[in-house]
Amino acid sequence: MIYLDYAATCPLDKDAADAYIQVSTQFFGNTSSLHDIGGGAAQLLENCRETIAHLVDLDKRGFYFTSGGSESNVLAIEALLTATKKKGKHIITSIAEHSSIHSALKRLEKDGYEITYLPYLSSGIIDLDTLLKEIRSDTVLITIQHTNSEIGTIQPLEEISTICSKRDIYFHSDFVQAFGKSDIRKIARLVDSFSFSSHKFYGPKGVGGVYINPTIHWTSFFPGTSHEKGLRPGTVNLPGIASMTVAAEKAIHHLEERNRHFSNLREVFIHGLEPIQKKVTIYGTDKNGNQYPGIIGLSIDGIEGQWLMLECNRLGFAISTGSACQAGMQSPSKTISALGITGKKAKEFARISFGRLTTADEVKQITHTIVNIALAFSKESLVK
């Protein structure tokens, strides 16, 4: 089977896997233990923290290791809300945020917070004018993702950061689809916190991290917790962290060449759909560098995305209908809702995402398959 669902997860890199095994067997001590074996594990943990920080040019004191992007999003939001710059209980986010963000905010609504959900423009980008209109004197937090996981659009975080800093508003961003895939060094300095997840850049599952600006004095969501400076409970997953660090180094080292590769694959994909181009909508934008090339969100007139996905699966291709965290739900993807698309059209969404192993020949095969599916469906519809 040809795998084209890299936005959902990636296979484990061999060097990262080797690091996992080595650390599991040679640095098995608990990082909180006071003996020498624990001390060796603790030193490796700090070396990993320093390496991750160096990769994005940030202070290592701001990095905390977690179980992945979802936990990181929740912990970052909770931490920032304990250290707000002003009084207030208003938070702004987007309709298209990851389910972990929405779940955290739904819980906060029960604690008296008011949440404003912003839509997308047709280009898949937040409208900054709408954002400005929604800001209130009691707005204390804005959380907007870096790269959309379903259509790959990159949000104007630099502009949002400027808006936040002028109004004493904390700014969190979900970097799960950006870390290891885009050059985040500049924008990472401009947000108050961001999340990342290992398995999105060929590291192991079940490990990730969060950056919280070390100048922010937050209070732990879990009183009495000692791990990761009190941010979260539980013994740290040192083998996973070391493996993730190896994967991150490799991903960031090869960043430019892989994105050139993805841009070429994107062109091949779009060109391959020309026989049915009048029936195809590709969401997002290729303007002003606001598009991550490795993710393509599309719909084909009259064909449900789930049906297209199942047909592709039957024919040997693994694609998706959007975020894996939303798989199986009957409601349209959050991104499609953010774009204001409703009804039958909302159910037509499907996603193709490339990885470092994806070849141009594989992309030609999937476009040929999709074209044949669409043409066969049209003939069947005409007969009916």
C-alpha cells in the first residue's frame, strides 16, 4: 500500500529507533533518582532539552517534555491563564483548531470563560480585521495554530503576535504540524508558548513537548508535581525524548530540501488532476508563503470524502478525510466548518499528505486513481 497520510503520523526513523533502544537499555534510570544511574539519565534529559532548544534558537529553560501535542496544548493554555497580564476571562481562537484546544476551551467555559471562535477567509487564513474587532478589554489569551493540519495553510502569526503584545494578551500556538516541517525560528520567539509532537516528524508516538517563555511565572495545574518543574506529573519518557531529539535534528537539518521536494510533488499532484479540474476544489493558498506544500485538502463534486478514501484504500492508497483525531465523527472537519462550507459539500473533503519517502511516481499513481474514480462516478451518476 502507498502511504499518503503523513499529516496523521510518520513511520519511526531508523536512527531515532536505534536511539530509543540504546537509551532504554543503557540509561534506564529514573531521572529523578539521586544515585549515579539516575544522574546519568537526568544529564541525558537535559542534553536533549538543550539540543531541542538550540534547533529553534530558544532558551532551554522554556522547554518541557510531555506525552505529545494534545497534552502540550492543554498544559500551555492552563499555564498562561495562571499568569495573565490583566484581569479577564475572554479567549479568542479559531473554528479550525485541533480538538485538544477546543476540548480545553470547552472545559474553561464551565469555569466562566467566554470563548470567541473565528472563521477562516476563503483562502484558509484568519482575517486579522475580524480578529481585531473581536478583541475586548478582558481578552487574556489568543490561541491560533501555525499550520492547519487539513489544508496546510500557515496563519499570520507574526501579525497576531504584534496585536497581542500591544494589548497585553498572551499568545499560544499549536506548532504540531510546523515543528520539524517549517522554519519556525523567527516566529517561535514571538509567541508565548507553542506545542510540538514527535510522531509528526518521524519520532516515536507518545512523546512531545511544549515551550513556555521562561519569563512567564506560571502556576502548576497539578499541585505538588515535581516532574518537568511541576508542569506535569509522571516519570519522563527518556527513551522517547532521546529518540524524538534525534528525529528533530534530522528533520530540521533536511528542512529546505524536503520542502522543495513537497512543492514539486504538489505540482505533480495538481497537474495530474487536470482531466477533472472542473470538478476539483483544492483548499488553501499558494500566495505569500502561506501554504505548507506537504498537505493538500481537496473535494470532488458529488463524491463524499469518506467514500473516496475507502475506494483509494481498496485500490492500495492510504489517504484520509482530515485530522486523525476526528476520524469516525459524522460532523464535517473543523477546517471545512471554518471555511463556511456546509451541507453535502462539507462531506466531500479529503486529505493527501506527503512524506520524505513519497515519490513523484506514487503521486502520479494516486492522481490517476482519483481521476478514474471521479470519471467512473460521473458515468454511474449519468446512468442513474
